[in-house]
Amino acid sequence: MTTERIFLSSPDVGPAEREALLRAFDEGWIAPVGPDLDAFERELAAVTGWDGAVALSSGTAALHLALLVSGVKAGDDVLVSTFTFAASANAVTYVGARPCFIDSESETWNMSPQLLADELRERAATGRLPTAVIVVDLYGQCADYDALVPICAEYGVALIEDAAEAFHATYKGRPAGTLGDCGLFSFNGNKLMTTSGGGAFVSPDSSVADRVRYLATQARQPAVHYEHTEVGFNYRLSNLLAALGRAQLARLPEMSARKVAINEHYRTAWADVDGLTFMPIAPWGGWNGWLTCVTFDNPMVRDAVQFALNAENIESRPLWKPMHLQPAFEASPARVDGMSEHLFTHGLCLPSGSTLTDAQVDRVAAIVSRGVRHHE
């Protein structure tokens, strides 16, 4: 008999989400816009504390539009965290700009403030400042914005917070997504909460959000016919998916708490296991629990553990391969010190979905323990 697969981070949906979708369906709100979409944007604004919130088809769409409203144009440079998913860099190319990569620091694995400062100082001296910096909040934890924000402000560079993985996280009590000039989230199926596919753009300025909403709706002018004075995009979230998002938003605290509890479960199980280290959680707190990530002292042990998990029908995944090592971006400049390469070689993401049972977590933990001890 084949054992039921354990996934990395499955969607956590149930009766509340089903009821919300059917209500929208039965009330006839199948067309892309509708009352749930409007309500979802209001609820996102309330959660973040920023007036401008726009629900979109993906986090990547939100990042694309964030770059446009931040003034990034063809030929510009944009500094991007190298330790991230490809979408962070891909969106830069959508506007004809060039992604240039900055390595991580050890405290959170997020963008290094020191390397960013070094890069901007050198660029300022030669008149080659970037138009924007995209800081990515990795694995549910915010970067050190009290260090990063003043650096960008000193050089007049826009700071875009890519909080695709960090919705519901906080930095010193402030919500993720609201720590730069604008922010974005992803509600993809593997995130802490989901709208199936989807994302959001947020801004403290409602007029900027209105501009994003306009561009995301094909830049259609308010005319009885279809009038367009500039090129837009088909990026709005649908009303049905917004209904799903509203139900998920109501359950967000419990889903985050369960993920944090799973991480604690793993920590207890491996308290006496050497050669394995958890992702550091910075003292400024507010991690949302999205994924439990560990590094192994010996990369061969990492590979053996992943092989053992896969043999038991359990999904795991190496940490992000840095963008400066990706063939698609091999020509892009990068200021790196080896941190992200070390994490990629030694790190592993483990099953962390809020639907996991304690028995499933125990099963994963036992396989990892055996794999590490076998190679001691």
C-alpha cells in the first residue's frame, strides 16, 4: 500500500472556505469584480493598517506593478535579494530593467544591510544608483528594516518590500508589507493563507493604490465604450477567489499558530540531534511560521535526508538557489560573500503545512533523526 504523501505546505481549506465560495456563486458574483473583492481589499487594508490595498492575480503581478509605480523604467538597475524565488528578479525584467543581486546576512538569511550599503556607496560615487531596491522577507521572517530603510533613504532609492512569504509576520510590532515604500504579498496555494492563485499590493497612499488598480484593470478609462490611453494589464483578483481569501483571512491566526507549533515540535524532537540547525529567528520577532527550514553541517547529510524523505513519499526541498547562480541571470551583477551559496548547499525546507497531524510531524522527525545519526 502506498503511504499518503506528505507535502511541504498544502492549502488549509475547509467548510468556511467552501461556504464562502458557494455563497458568492449562488449570489451570481461569478464575474471578475464583485462585493467580495471590494471587501477583501478593505480587510487587507485593515490588517496592514495601510489605506491602499489592491487584490491581484499573483504576488508577481503585484511586484510588477510596484516597480512601475516606483518609477522603474527600461534600462534602470534594481537591487534584489539574491536568496529568493525567481519571481523577485523576473518582475524586474518585465519593465526592461536589470536585476542586480545582494547577498544575505546570517541573522535572518535576508538581505545584508552592510552589503547593500557598500553597493549603494560605490554606485553613488560613480553616478550609477539603482532606481529601487527589492528586499525579500524569506520563509516568513522580515528583514532588518531599521537598518535597510535609512540606507535607501540616504541615496533616494525606493524600497519595495517583497513580503510574498511573510503575510501575517511582523517587525518590531509592525506588519510585514508595510516596512518599505510599498509592499506586496502572495496568496499562492503553498503560502500561509491562499486564494488559490493571488496576491496583493499595499501602499500607505490610497492614490498610489488607485493607480495600481487602474493598471491592473487594463488601464481602462471611465467611458461607456472601451477607452485606453495607456497600456494596462489583466491582473485583478476574481471575486470568487476573493471570497476564498476572506474566509482564509478570518482563520489566519490559527493557521500561523499551528505552523509555529509544528516548528516547536521539530525542535523538541531534535533537541539531542547534532549537526542540524534551524533557521535563526531574529529578536525583533513576528515570524509567521510559514516553513520550517534547517541547515546541516554536512551537505552530504542534507542530500541523504532528502533522499530518505522522498523514499517515504514525503516532500522536502533545498533552500532557494541564489539568483546569481541561475543561468537566466548569469550576466547580472552581484555583490555576494558566499552566505546564500552556503545556505543553498546545506539547507532544507521541511513539511510545515498547518493541516499536518502530530503523527505526521513525528514521522518526518524520525526520518530526519535517523538520517543525521546514520552519518555521525
